[in-house]
Amino acid sequence: MGIVYIEGNVKHSGKSIKVRFLVDSGATYTVLTKNIWEELGLKPLSEMEFILADGTVIKRGISEVLLELPGYGERHTPVVLGEKEDENLLGVVTLEIFGLILDPFKRELRPIRTLMKKIKNKNYLSSLISKPSFVRIL
């Protein structure tokens, strides 16, 4: 396997900054370093606790940006407001919002193969709704 980077444009309040992200399929959220999110004027909308690999618990602010990944379009995504020592990471939530997955063998992003089941019996849904789940039918 290897390390995969991708460039994206992070946008907020009319500002845009080109950012080089480490694609981290083990990270839940996308992280922006402090200098990036401060330059964009981001403010925390909430705060979350994160557990590091060594067991240390840290708190970081959470905000939202418009992210453009060239060739994949623009999407709104939550971001962790990192500190100076943090790295710009592209996490799984953002990848899923874009419908992408990291191919670790080719070291590239590719579209997710999505599946959806079609219900053949139209009465199936209405029968589920009309019969409360707590009633046992014999």
C-alpha cells in the first residue's frame, strides 16, 4: 500500500484555498490545519472528542465547508478544525459524500459501486406500516 494525496479547493464565505490532503481511509472526518480554517474564517459549530492511537483524548471544533475535488465536483462536508500540529486529511465521511472510495492497490480514488434493492411487491411497504412492529401476528 502507500500514501495517497489529492488536491482540493476548500471554500467558505467567498474565499477559496487550494489544499493538499492526505487521503486517510482510517479517518472518519476531514481535518483542516489551523492556518487553513482561520484564513477561511471558519468558526466551530460544535465540538467533538477524538481518541488518538495512543489513547489520548483530544477535543476539536467541527465546522462545514464547500469542498471541490477536481473531476468529482463540489460538495458540502463537515470538517474538524485542526491545530498547527495536525495534518490536512480527507476522511471517509467526505469520501462517501462524494461517492468515492480509496483503491489502496492502485493508490487512487474511484467511484463507489452502489447497490439499491427494488421492492417488487408494492403492497409490502404498506403492510409494514399498517402493522405495528410490537404486534405479534400468528
